[in-house]
Amino acid sequence: MDDQDLKLIFTAIESGRCLAFLGAGACTAFRKSNGEEEPGLPAGKQLAQWLAEKCQYTNGSVYDLFKVAEYFLYAHAGDRELLEGALREKIQIPCPPRPIHTALAQLAPIKIIITSNYDTLLEQELFRCNRRLIKHVYNSQNPKTGLFEGPVAAHEFGEMDVVLHKMHGSIDEPGSLVITQSDYIRYLANLLDRDRGMPDYFRRWMIPRHTLLFLGYSLEDWNFQVIWDGVLASQVSAKDAYAIMHHPTHFQKRYWSRRHVEILDLDLTEFARRLAERFNLEIPQLGLTKKPAGGLA
């Protein structure tokens, strides 16, 4: 791992220029301070396997969630309520926020967070940390889902304000999930539509002005490819994006470096620990408490 890149991320956070993208890996299991593993929410592959069993989908041995979800709808006469009900069964299980949620929620200089996750773990921590949440959930059922205006200039943000964009819907808003193959196609087809696409607030104003930090993404997943090729590729210039990824391959590091994403080889929980040390954060899940005033490194 390049410590210089880590310092650049910290500097971007301190200056209020860091926009965090949160992916499914942010919600998986982690090891607590006592070494015990804390179970998390199912990853995409686990969710796809479970859903495949429910609808008797047997096309191969490795399943993509968006393809399985498409088949689930086909097998149940297009009943989206049934599909989303099944997903709620696995996503809305009792699960405490992960260390990275706790760290992000305390970082007041981070004003914009975009997530492709359906769960509400981050919202729980933002409320607990007394952040003023300005939330936008993409919902293709809403013909005006692309109309959203938030604070733009630094002086328009309150000290504890945070804008959260759930770009693929939210499990607590029925009908909003971008989950099937057809959903993703429609999402990309409408991306630039003023009324039905990603709000200009994020796509045209916030993303180009910030250093991007990807947390919990496998850069080869379909989900990330939709985000990158559909939204970001034309917006990112050299050294403007970083991804925290454990044990990336040499190919992955070279490939994404050429596309202006620098990968830092670091476990996400360890990254949360580094954030806690640098910004004097409290992460009870890891046994970390705030240092007394004047004790910052």
C-alpha cells in the first residue's frame, strides 16, 4: 500500500473534497476487537444463490444477482412486490453497522455519499451521530426522480449536513430497487434524462468537483461497471479516484491505474481503523475510543 496515497485521501477528507461511494462489501462480516467474527449482510453472490434456490433457477453454478432477479420475476408473473419482499427477508435482518459506517458517519467534512446498497445501515449511524441527513432515493417508478437540488457551495452546507444518494433504490422504499437486468438497462438508458436519470446535482456538479473514494466495491463486478462506465468514466481525471480493495491482483492495479483509479491494498475494516486514528473517531466495534483533546497524532 502506498502511504502517500493514504495521506492524499486524508487531505481530501480534511478539505471537504472527498465524495464516498459505498458498495456491498461495506456490509459484510468483519472481525471485532476480541477477534470474533461479526456476521454481516449477504454479499451479492450469496443473495443471488439464495434467490436462485427460491425460484429454482439452475443456469450454471455461479449466479449474477441481476440475472437471477430477472428470472425470479419471470417465474412469478412479474410480481415485483414478491421479489422485493424476498429481498427484505435477507437484507432487513438484525445487523449492527460495520466499522466503516461508524467512521463515515463521524467524518463531518464528508458531505456527499453515494451508495448502490439497498440497506439502511449507514442511515442508522448517520442519525446516531447527529448528522443532518438530506436523502435522495432513485426510484424509476417516480417520473420526476431526477429532480433533486441540494447545497452546492461549501458555505451552503451546515456543519453536520450530509447528502446521501441511494442510486439503486432503498429497501425501505417499495418499488425503488434497481435489481433486475431490465432495471439496470433502464437505469442506463435514462441516466442523462433530466427527469428520470441521476440528478444533475450529483452527476454534473458534485462528482466532478470531488476526489472519489470507493469503499466496498469489487471493481470487476457488474454493479461497479454500471457506475463507472455509465456515470464516472468521463468525469474522472488523473489521480482523482481511489479504491480500498484487499489483495488486488497486479493486473487490477495496473488496469485501473490507467483508468485513473488508484487501488490501495487494505482491508475495509483496517481502513476504518486508520480513519479513526487520523481523525480521532470512536469505533466501539473495534474497541476504539476518542483520545482526549490535544491527543491527535
